[in-house]
Amino acid sequence: MKALLLREYKNLELLDLPQPAPAAGEILVQVAACGICGSDVHGYDGSSGRRIPPIVMGHEAAGLVAATGPGVTRFKTGDRVTFDSTVYCGECPYCLRGEMNLCDRRQVIGVSCGEYRRAGAFAEYVTVPERICYALPDSMSFAEAAMLEPVSVALHAVKVSQIRGGETALVIGAGMIGLLTLQAARAAGSSRVLIADVDLTRLRLAESLGATETMLLSGDDLAREVVHRTGSGVDVALEAVGRNQTIQAAIHSVRKGGTVTLIGNIEPQITIPLQVVVSRQLRLQGTAASCGEYPQAIDLISRGEIQVRPLITAVAPLEDGARWFERLYAHEPNLMKIVLAPHPRLVA
Ligand SMILES: [Zn+2]
Ligand SMILES: [Zn+2]
């Protein structure tokens, strides 16, 4: 089968690799679409340490069931499916508590980090456990379905933020996750969602996707403006960048007793204004991947409550993958999601 292999850092090659066979409890997926994630681009040059070559990356995928291993009962050949990026064991204390994203034996599709290596979906075929698979409605295209993984991440961030309706929320960062988090917060009932970025094009997109207010501001100026506009600060700040300055801005933007949800994690260390967090009784809440939000993501996209099409910049054949990685790595402006199609006729 054709696969896009990260042979060494910054070197992707389209190669012929052996087609995997599904083991017991596994499904062989004929990959129709697989999105390039920011984490793939960070892995591409070795900076994250989570894509140690050689590795076939890709964890935001959808396709057709091509074969099933022994013991598979929920799916049959020809079914349209997507799968969780997290492979969880189903047996550890976290899995038994329903916190599959925190599984002690957690692996991520398309990641190699020293502890494990698991082939991803920038290939014609990939094998995944049946328990992480979800059926897709016929009405959903495979390119849209490749967005279910980041949508689930956004839904999980909103869930752990305990947004129930009526809140004023601030999203910092109008990249892919920020724009999906904005929509997830609206879908959860936030009555007012402000979003901030330093890129005007992205803010315009945010406006078209339901932001009530956009702000071309960062740092102290942003926090000051948020407090000015809301009177006392927002109920929840969802930080989708992960840098010292943006996290500080998030902390200074929430009201007393408010929540700062940390989604982005670019910088490994940041400083926090301790006295602000303690004396104003703020909640700093981390969020990791997703935990069972796929059915909700499928439902919200199907009903048009979350729009993913405006976020897809291009659907390109797998052959063009290396070139798209170069363009993403070079931070070419106005690129959002690039979806690679190992079987282009399936996404036509
Ligand atoms: Zn991802
Ligand atoms: Zn587990």
C-alpha cells in the first residue's frame, strides 16, 4: 500500500509499505480522508519528540471498513467509519471510571514517542481497535468526518469547563481548535462568546462561525478590553494557544470565581500570577484530547450547529502530502485544515 512515511525529521516520502492485517478485535480501514493536525507539523521537525522516525503519522481520519479481525461484531466490510485518535485499554482504573483519555496505557494513532510506535492514517490502510470506531451517517462526507477528531477535542474542552448555558466565554486563539471551541461553546449554550487573535482573517472567519465579538488584541491590552466590555470579566476563558502571554491574558480576563481552561500547550513552562488565581478563586482546568464526544460531534456537524467546511482549506491526494507539510511548516498564511485523501475517488 502507499503510505506517507516520516523517514527522518522534515523528510516525508511516499513509499510502498506492507498492508497491515487486522488482529483480533481490530478493523482494517481503507482511509478516505486524514487531516493534517498541528501536532503532526510540530512532530515533523522533531520539536515535540512525539513523531520519532520512521513513522506514518495521521490521526484525524475516516474511511471504509476493508476487513475485520476475529471477534469484531459491531462493524462489517463496507461500513463508513471514523475512529478516536486515542487507543485506550478499556481495563485500567481510568478506563473503568470512563476517563478513557487518561488511560494508563494510552496510545495515539500515528504517534511514536519512545514508549510506543503506532502507525497512522496517512496511508491507504490503517488498523485500529473496534472499540475506538464510530459509524458515520451517509450524509457526512469523509472530508467532514476527518474533522470529527478536532471537533471532539473542542467539545471536551467545553465540557470540562462546565459550560451549561448563559455564560459569557472568551476564546483566545482563532486557529483550528479555537474556532471549533468557539462553536462548541455556542452549541453548549454560551450566550456571548468573544474571541481574540492577532490575525484579522481568522477573526473574520470567527465572526462568520458565530462569535458575538472579535478582538484584534493580545496580552494586557486584551485583558483590559475584555474586562471593560464585560464589566467584571468573562465566566470562562478558553485558552487555545498555550504561550505564557496568552495564558496570562486569559487569567486576567475572567471574573472572580471564573474558570480558565488550558487547551494549548506550546510552551512547556509558564509563569502564573499566583495571587490573582488564589485571591480571586479562579479555577485552572486542563483538558486532554476527548472522552466519548464523537457521537455528539457527529450530531452537531450533521445538524449544522458546528460548521467544519469553512475550515477545510484543501483536500489533496496523498502524493501531495509532503508539499503540504512544507507549506504548513513554513506558516504560509491563510492555511487552515489540509485533508489528505489516499483514495481520492472516495472523497470526490
Ligand atoms: Zn490532532
Ligand atoms: Zn486504560
